[in-house]
Amino acid sequence: MTAFSSQSPKGRLHQKCLDLLQGSDIQFHRHSRLDIALCLNLPIALVFLPAADIPRFVGEGRVDLGITGRDQVAEAQSDVEELLDLGFGRCKLQVQVPGNGEYENPLQLIGKTICTSFIGLAWEYFEKLEREVGKEKDREKKELLEVEVKGGARSGSSMGRLATKIKYVGGSVEAACALGVADGIIDLVESGETMKAAGLKPIATILETTAILIKSKQPSNPQLIKTIESRIRGVITAQKYILCTYNVPRNKLSEATTITPGKRAPSVTKLDVDGWVAVSAMVEKKCIATVMDNLEEIGATDILVMSVSNSRTQRD
């Protein structure tokens, strides 16, 4: 049986994941307080886990597919294959410091205390900064002492000793500076309102992240995995695009298809009226108003827009 891991109910993207599964016709009933649910129409077991645990389970082949954040995959350093950007949960992993403080550049935080739940990514970021500073000061810098990491996503790995102190905080990281625990923090930022409310400002972005579909490199049922990926890709495409149809003079067809190139190419059909053709093409929802305006300007008529409830498309 194929196992598919999604975020636990406490995860910020949980409802988005459930909507995606429903749109993909992955039917299941989850009993309260249970983190495993059996699919009713496919040989799949759904496992609901914290986002940080999903890359490890997929990377170790314990589950075949997972939905998590790209930041979590980077933090866990799991050997997984990214199949699809799901287009939701966009945010940034940023270095944040007190807004009225002295720090304006992350280099100023070298040797200071940083609180974060992303221990691995924070270490890599400041290790790189310290190496750059060290090379400038001394080209013959001694090798860094090796210490073993205790706990976290990279437990048991070997990392160099830093002058910067990286402390793990599991939640409410934004409060660390106000409480005097840290000089700066590294945390995910979506709108930035929470950080502003905590009196913080960004001085560097480490990475931009979004929800992604990941796959084990040794899936138990490759054909079923391909089917599920195709379903999810179809739902994402349907959420992103809309179908636009219109009639246009044939001598304006080149201009029209430049405005509506479609995903692969527009469909063009001859009308019973001489010199006219009908065109249909998929257009991104966010652009449809401008597209309709441009079509009207070149003489297109009978412009209709229809929603797409589902689809099957190839990778872009």
C-alpha cells in the first residue's frame, strides 16, 4: 500500500492540503485523534505529520509522497525528488532584528546569538558569512573545530564551531529578541505583520519557499504515484488557469494568438463566416481582464471565459 504524507491539523497549510486531496478525488475518512487514514477509493494510506518530519519520512522511503515546504526539505537535507510546486504557502526565511536596534547587516550579527527553529539552515548561513569574513582577515585561516550536532533535523551530522551562537526555539521565535534571549532571529515570514508587531525588521532573506509535492526515490508503486501526481497537477492547473474563447478576423489571428498563446498552443477553428475563426486558449486567471481588453482592441468578439474544474496536463 502506498503511503501519502500531509501536514498535521496544527500545520498552517493543513486545509489547503485537504482541499488539494479532495480535488484529486482521494477519498478518505479520518477519525479524530488519529494521524493515519485509509483511502476509500485507492490503495493509499494517508499519514498526517508535522511539516518538518515529512521530508525525512519520504527521504527514508517510509512514505512514497509528501506535501511540505521547500524550506523543510532544505532544513532536513533529505534525498527526495521534488515533483511539483503547489503554488500556496509562499513565504520567506529571513534574518530579523529589532527595528530600533543597531543591526542593519547580517555581518553585524557574527558572534551574536540567533534564535530559530531552522538550526541547519541558520548554521549554514552564518558559517558562510564567517568564512567570507575570515578569508578577508586571514587567508591562512585554521580549520574549524568539528562538533556533533545534538538534536534537530541534522542530528548526528558534523558541523564546524561557529562564533555565532545558534539557539533552537520551537515556537514564537519572534519574541526572542524582546525577551533578551537573542540579538536576532531567523524565521518564516509571510506578510511580515507578525514581525512588525513584535518590533522586528528584515535585514536578509535566506530563501523563498512554497508548498511542494515530494516523492521518494524508491516508491513502492511507481504507476500509482504517477497517477496521483497527474491528478494533483491537474487540480493545480485548474486553479491557476481559465478557458478563454472568442471569434476573431483571420487577418488578426497572429496578433490574437500572441495575446493568448495557451499552455501549449491555442485551438483554432474555422467559422461558417468567411474570414473569421474561433479561438480557445487557457489563460492565467490573474491576467484574464487584461487579456480580454487586448483582444477587444484588435477586433475580437464574443469573448467568453469559462472556469476549469479539473484538468490533465504535462509538466511545464
